[in-house]
Amino acid sequence: MRGKAIMVLGTTSGAGKSWLVTALCRYYAQLGLKVAPFKAQNMSNNARVVAGGEIGSAQYFQALAARAVPEVRMNPLLLKPESDTHSQVIALGQVSSDLTRIPWQDRSEFVWPMIEKALFELMSENDIVVIEGAGSPAEINLKDRDIVNMRVAMAAQANCLLVTDIDRGGAFAHLYGTHTLLAHDEQALIKGFVLNKFRGDARLLAPGPEMLQALTSVPVVATLPMWWQHGLPEEDGLYQHVQTSEEITSTIAIIAYPRISNLDEFQVLNNVPGVQLKWVRAPGDLAEADWLVLPGSKNTSADLLWLRSQGLDKAIANHAAQGKAILGICGGLQMLGEALIDTQSIEGNAAGLGLLPLVTHFEQDKTVRRCQTQFASEMSGIWSALSDVEVSGYEIHHGQTTQHPAMAKAGDVAVCALPTSLGWQNQKGNVLGIYLHGIFEDPAVLKALFGISTPNLDSVFDGLANYIDRYFEPQFLNNFIKN
């Protein structure tokens, strides 16, 4: 193996592993090294389309930060939760029905050869592979089934960082406890502790870091201040709008149903001047919204049932009746139609919201592809600014949506918004449904809808690299890849 592996582990989920891996990818790419990210197994409904299928969004952005072409080996196993007790398994980019049927606790030995092969291939082809762990490496009840933390670290003999969220409290205990629960040969791979999301004067931490090093022989190599708007999409959490002194001119409400997917595509809206982004789960939260977005869903039928149980179906209908803007993306598009028909037992049958005269049939084969297309020449109403705008994005869906036959025969048809059954709008022009994810990440769409351009991803990645360069111990990052 030619390349060196480094790894970011966390004391908990949400400690900051994903963004730190992204920052490290760009930092080492800036040194002229050939870099690739890797995460053995990711559990997330945020996915991106790459050559060969789909991978977790975090690894997609990490690859871009590394100036590498995203590919399925960077995230060989992706689990997409469909319920509290069931996930769809994506192996090397493709749905694996066989693995999906195997109970998760029995799955590790079936998938480890694939994971190890992908890791070693990436190490042979790159100077540096930056690996992300999952959750905590000290889950001792899962130790014998580990395929994503220390088993990967040991296989790659990776130099490891252990990061903790100090804003939660108990950071030193988290670091010490995690380190102590590792085996001695695993402890030897931990080269530094990172305190993330710190607020205040770092000098007040003394003598904590020194005491921790005396106990573990591992130094604290960085104390990273809280950074609210680094511009990188969160991997799983809903984005919290950061209040600024700027006047709010429009509010975009996004329905946060239980099986929401691909929520990372809305991060860019946080950077649009005058726009307030709200995640809503109750009818009252829609009262002041100018736009309403129904995002993707990993289980559209179940989320429709949840919508109705919350009374949100009536609130959405009222929003549409007032002529306000509604956008449905993928699962959201399917919800806007008349019916969801499932003869393949994928998600279940359901009645739609009836705001577009469409019907969706679920099919066994999954559509996973990148797409470049163009909005119709005569987009109407609120969405008229999109007329003739060229747009790129991606599709991930089992459903196939068409005009409702009986309604179309009676003259009630949806207006084509995107070709090849990618999008429709209602006659009034305020309700738009599309299968294309990622439109808000397209500069042409942002310019058409908001008259602005937001910082491009390259500048975000450079900012992350500069940030860690500023706060890590001098020369640590350069020496980290040499030992």
C-alpha cells in the first residue's frame, strides 16, 4: 500500500468528525498530495449520486474537498433508515436486497471483505486516505461487530484523532473514557485529542489538557472555537438558522417529517441574504411562511400518514389556496399528487395531498442518476423566474410519476415544468413538484430565484482548511502524516 491513512474518531455522534475530515481533505490537497476520503459504513438518508451509484453526502463533499472524483469505494456501505428498525442497504452504490434481509448484527462478516478491499485500493492509489469513524469507537457492546471504527483503524494502521464536542459538557471524561475502553494496540493509534465547539477563553481549560495527557499520554492538539456558519452541510441534523442583523424579507418553511432525506441540499438557503429558513412540524409554524417546501422522504407513504396525523395536510392545502409558493422535491413531489400506488411492497399505498393531478407507481428498480436539464420556456406564476433556466442535479427514487389518467381525460392536467417526467406545476402556477435534487446548489437557479450567488464550495473548503491550520498545534498536521 502506497498511501498513509489518518482517521478521525469521535467520542459521540455529532462531535464533529465529518467536517473535520472534510477540512483535513482540503488541507492535505493544498499541499499537493493526492487525497481520498473513506467511511466504511454510513447511516444516513442524505445521499449523493456518483459514478456507480450513491454514497453518503458527507463522503461526497469530502471527496470534492480532496479535489478527488467522488466514487462508491469512498463509502462502500450506506444504510438508509426506512423505519426505526429497518434500513435499506446500499453496497458499493447499489441497493442490496440480500444484505438488507440479513439482520444487522449478523451482517459484519459478509461486508467486511468488501470494505477492506475498497480501503486498501484507495490507499494504494493515493498519498493520503482520510478516514471517518462513526458514532464512538468505545461501544463495547458492539465491539465484536465493528466494521467502521477500530477494525478499520487497525487494518489501515491509521494515525487517529479523537474529537469531542466540548459544548455538551464532560469533554475530558468523554476523551478519557473512550481512550480507556480501547485495547492497548488501539490506544497506540490515538495521536491527539481535539476539543471542538469551544466557547470562551481557551486558557481557562488549564490544567485539564495537561492532566488528561498525564493520564493517557495523548496530547490535546487543537481547541476549535464554535463556528456556526462554516458553510458545510450538516450530515444529519436540521440546520439552525443563525440570526443576523439583516432584515428578513422572506421565510421558507421546510416540512421536517420523520423520514426526511437529502436535507443537506437546503444548506445553501442559509446563506441567502434576507431569507429565513424554518424547519416545521406543526400547522401553526406555517402561518408566516412565504414558501413551503416538501423535501425528499425515505418513506413517502409513512410520512404522508404522519403529515395527516399532525394536521399539516390541511395547513398545506390552505397555504396553496392562498396562492403561496409550494415546492415538492422527489418524495415531496409524490405527496403533492393524487395517489401513491405500491404493488411491489416498497413503501405502501397512500392517498396524496391532491395539489397536482399526478399518480406515482413504486417500482422495484431504483432510479439513481445525475441529470442536466432545463426548465420549460413558459413557467408560470411564482415560478416564472425559472423559465428556460438550465439546471443540474440528481435523482434518487423508486417512484415513477405520471399524469393521472382519469383526471387528464377530464381535462385536468399538470403543466410540464421539466422534461422526461422530471417536474410539473399546477395551472395556477404556485405549486411545483420536481424529482431533481440539488437545484438550490445550482448557481443559475439561485440567480433566477434570489438574484444572488452564494460562496462556492471551493471557497468553503479552503476556509475549513485555513481554520484548522490556525487552531491546531504548529506543525502537528504536517507531522501527523509522517509518523
